[in-house]
Amino acid sequence: MTTPPEYTEVGANSAVFPLPHRDGLDPVPEFVALRRDHPCARIRLPSGDPAWLVTRYADVRTVLADPRFSRTRATRGTGPRIANVPTLPASILAADPPEHTRLRKLVAAAFTARRAETMRADIAHLVARLLDGVTTHGRPADLVTLFTRPLPLAVICDLLGTPRQDGDRLDAWCDALRSLTAIPDTAVTDAVTEMTGYLTALIAGKRAHPADDMLSMLIAARDEADRLSEDELVSFCLVLLAGGYGTTSDRLAGMIHLLLADPERYHHLREHPDAIPRAIEELLRYAQTNVQANLRVATEDLTLAGVRIGAGDAVMAINSAANHDETVFAAPEHLDLARTPNPHLSFGHGVHHCVGAQLARVQLQEALTALLARFPTLRAAAPPTWKTGLKTRAPRTLPVTW
């Protein structure tokens, strides 16, 4: 066991954070070096607080599943923070069991695999209409604007009961919520305030005129059964919108980029559409989307990767780094569309495993299946532009032709 040194900008067991931006979704070389040499490395967060950066598969799973690593301690009180911005302490993402268990039960039924399958036909219809719009637009076309953004936005808006026409505002807010260095902390705070105000007004409207949607269901849980506080209700809506839309949109855009970057990949799936579900799992694993993760705080002294972590220390476990662990995935730097088994952690692990994972998979499967069939000669019309300064890497534009 080693005793952790104080953080320094450069040291034997320290890492620069945030990592330098690189366009694309290919393996991040810093993660390779950290897994090999310093799997539990000292970093300093944008807030100025120190933390431990964890990059190996087994250690990431431990942090995500072990109750000694608390989300609540990282979001409430005066503990360490990634940045000096609101942390939504009433949200499901900020809760530990049993509080987290209570909150998750309220929405779990809406996100089961069976429920996702019942939505497949409607999602396929929506995909077809959006691709009609791509055809009408003509060449070249930006798939982010015309396809990868509006699809998950419409799905989550319809499920939650949010007007689709508010998409542009929701899009801007979601990017702000994922900012690491893209905009000042004050701008992130303003975005949270604006989105909270928007959702508060939307909730008031739904209270007066309930509908058959998740927001009305959550309002009933709040008003009739007293199973939610008002803050929890607003935070629920914010998390479902940001997580259910932004993450799926970015992943779909990234998958299409990776397929077009090597035309043989696109051609293979076009000729073997039955391989699409397995290919999606590999694309989820391979894409180095996340360059940071939600903080957790150790509730007691413990040892991880041979390093002593003290009670109160912040820990950041990077799923996308774990997805390239050489001890778990053979040739992890190779995108193998037929890879099996594929125990990737792209949807998380433990109690905070993404509740919408199956719904996301259905959207990704229907989107790629229809795109490959409708546009068999699809190819990049120009290099994509990339989002920068966010907690995730994703194309901002994806120009294509056919």
C-alpha cells in the first residue's frame, strides 16, 4: 500500500485534469497510461478540490457498486465538488440507498425492457419520418440537426410530457449542464435556474391539466401519495430530460461517425442488419465518450488499487476508461463489431445503472437499422465539428451525403 502524496501539477501519481481535448472518439492515450502506471491517480478538479481518478475496470466497478463510495456525500453539504455550480442535491443521481431506491421505484416501471419494446413501433415510425426529412433536405445534410438530436428529444419529451417545440432551449440547457470548461460556472448556474423555472411552470400546467405521461404520474406521486418532495419532482424532470435526451443523442451521432470513419464498417452492417444489436454494444464500449464522471466520496478509510483513500476523499471512476481495460477486453483499441462477450460499463454499474438503458438501446437499434436501409451509400461529406469543454465528447455537426 502506498501513502498518497499531496497533489502537484506533475508527479509520479498525479494526472492533468481535465484531459486535453481531442476531436474524435478513439482511445484516449492518457487513460492507457493511467491504467498501466497509476490506476488511482491524484487530480485537482476545476473547483480546486483534490480527487482520485480511477481508470481500471475492476476498480471502476468497485467504486460504482460499493456503498462506501457515496453520491450523497458528493452533492450535499460542504464536500468536494467538480465545479462551483449547483449539484441538484434532491435528484436521483445525488442519492444513496434507501433514498435512491425509493426514487428509482417511481420511474422504473416506465423504463423496463418490456415497456421499451412496446415503444419500438412508434420509435421506428418517428425514425422513418425524420429520415424522410433528411431526404427532403437534400445533400449534404447535417445528421445531428436533422436526425440524431430530434429523435431522442422527441422520445423523451413525449414520454415525460414536455412540448417538442421547446427542443432548442432544452438542447442549450443540456449542453450547459454537461459543461466542464466550456462556459463559466455562473453560466451553468444560470442554465440550471432557467431550466428549473421552465420545469416549475410546466409542472403547474400539468397539475391543472393532467395527461397520460410520466410528468403527470410523478405529480400524482407528489400530490396524492406524498412520495416526492417538490424539489425531488423538479430534479427528476431535469435529470430525465438531460440524461434521456442528451446522452442518447451524442451516442447516436458518435456511432454514425465511427461507422462512416471506416466505410467497411458501414458496408458490413448494411449487408448484415442482424448484426446491428451486437455492433451497437461494441460501439458503446469503444467510443471514448466520457472524459469525466460523477464524483463519489469515501465514507471510511479504504484501499483501492494499492492506494490508501481516506474518509472524505473524492473519487471519480471513468467508465469509458474501464471499457478499454486490457485485462478484460482483448485488443480493446480495436473496434470489433462482432465482439462477444462484451461486459462494457457504458450504462454504468450498481444502483445507479442507467434506468433508461433499454429505451436507449431500442432507439439506437431502430435508428441505425433504418439509416443503413434508407441510405446504403451514406458517407461523410466533410469532417464533423466537435463539442469542446464538456464532460463528454461528441460531434456537434455530422455532415453527410449519399
